[in-house]
Amino acid sequence: MEGVVNRNWPRHGKALHGFRIAEWLSTRPDLAFGRDLPIGRLVGITQRDPQQQGVLGSGSIAGESQALDHRALQSGRQMTIVSKDSSAAARPMLSVVCINKNNEDTIEQAIRSVLSQTVENMEFVMADGGSTDSSLDIIGKYPEIRLVDGVDTSRGDGVLRAVRAARGKYIAFMTSTDGYLGPNWLQTAVDHLESDPEASLVWGAAISMDTKGQLVPRFFPKAFPAHRKVAQKKDWFPIWMVDSGVRLSYFPELSYVVRADIYQRLIEPDPACPELENIDPILRFHFEFNRNGYLPVYMPSLAYFGRTHDNQGQFSDAAPGWIANYDRARKKHVARLLSGETTHVWRDGNGREIGRMDAGAAKRAFFFGRILHSRLLRSVRKRIGL
């Protein structure tokens, strides 16, 4: 089984009380996060040193009166922001799409984390869902941002509007409450997709930030710290086949870069799968990505922080219904595979067939997935003291 060794993660539970994540990360030179982000910058994020605010700064910065010279935050390779004009002939290499509605306290941190990236030839699309706070004034301070505004009744409205507006070869999705950690993550992901025609999506880990702006060692997905090996490419699918509740087979939407043509097609409702018509588009994409046989690649990086806040889209009141529908659709598809009613087709980044899995192979994969899933789940429970 292909995998990336990911050792010595800090334990969950009481052992993390008073844990100094910055110091721990400084001992992990094998993590891309440790190379991308100088430790002083991380200290700034965690507010341990208010004099070193780094890329993200600390606390609420929406009320700052002076404009931020975000170009001074860049280091290394020069980032190029393409024209906001949607008729521009040159296609961007990457579109970062962000959704926002009334997040004036955090949106500027999110913006700065994008503009500090070293990726070349990038566009920045912001879908505002009808903010009534100062969000639009903050967005207006940054001429690099292409605003696609509307009136959102759900997170899904903003997600679809942002993704549909993207013009890049690749897409990275984010929200205005969160942000990137190291400045090289997006370029690293793009470089891999450019060099690996089989891969359709590159993802890294996300870490939590509390309401005070401090990083805490709580990772997404929850199983991530316990993973000794993270399944790659075709080895990912057997875990997805058996994973109820999307516990161990979910790549965080805030920390992946995906080929745009695949993302924009699979995130839309599919009449052939009515169970997923009314769920969150991000969760629908996750299902369709796996069902259609595209291949993910995990990179051992802490790419992103996700801030704890009220009314989080994935964990809203509707989420239990979404996940129930997701599981129903997954089980239906797996049953068809195991019965031989349909055949799983593996696809490369251009959608070309690179392999098939008949009913016999599906049964072996399902059995393998159950064993691996059980081992991973036991490892997670042991780590968190259950």
C-alpha cells in the first residue's frame, strides 16, 4: 500500500494541556509546514509574541485604520495576480475562491494569507453573500480581488457562485474565517499536479484555531494525528467504500488544490444521484470525486488553519441530514460495485481511463478497506483515550 509516513504526532486528550505547538513544530523539519513558515511567524499567529504578527497577525484586525502593505509580506518567488477582468485572454494557473458573509473580524486575515502566497499567475475570487457589516469595505481595499457578489440563503449558494466564476487551471477553496499557514503551500500543490498527470487533487492537513486566534493541536480530519500512513491514489478508495459518516476518508476542503474542470463539473448536482441534490456542494464533490475514480495525493503538510466559530457550514443543523444522504448514496454505489451491476473506473487528471475494478476486485478492495478502516479507527480511539 502506498503511503506517506507521518510519525510522532502529539497525542490528543489531557496530554495536550498547555502544549506549545510552535515549539513542537520547530522539532519537525520533515513537515513541509516547518519549512514553509518561520517559527517566529507561527508565534505571531498564536499570539505568544504580539510584536511578531507575521502573515496572519493576531486578534481582530478589521478595525485597523491604515492600509496593509501585503506585498511586503511576500518572500521568495514573486506572486503574480492576474487581471480582475473576466475577459482576460490568459488563463490563470490557480484560482483561489473564497466565500464570505458578515465576517468582518476575520476576512482581512484570510485575504492576507492568500496574498502572501508565492504561487505564480493566480486569481483571487471572492463571493460575498450579501454582507451588511464592513466586509465589502475591506474587500474593496484590495484591487487584486475579483468580487462576485449576490444574496446567499445558504453556504452552498456562495460556494457554487465562487467555483463557477473561477477561470484557473486549478482551484483552491477557502472561507473568510480561515487561512493558509505557510506561504508556499499553494505553489507546492500546483507543482505536484503539474508533474503528476494521474493526480487530480492534492491535499494537506488543517489545524484548528480557537476564537482567540490561537492555534490548538486539533487536526482535520480528526483521525489525522493517528495516521501512520495516509492512503494514496487508488489505495484511498477501499477506505472510502466502508467509511460511514466520512470519519476517515475525508480530505479537508480548506486544504486541497484540485483540477478546475473536475471540480466545476463534480460540484454541481447530478440528476442520476438525487440523494445528493440538496446537500452541501463541497460534500457532494467529495462523493462524486471518489465515485468517478479520480485520484487524491496527500502531502505531509499543515497547510491551513480552520477557525472555530458559530454557524460553521459543515457542522450546521443541516449537516446530520447531509451526511445521512451521503452515506446512503455511498452504500448504494458500493452495493452496485459488489454485485457487478457497475464497474469502478480509475481516471487520471484528464479524465482518461487508467484502470478498472470488476466485482471480484471490488469485493477484495471492500474486505481490505474494512481491515484498514478498523485498524485506523482503533488507532484513533487509542490516541484520544476512548
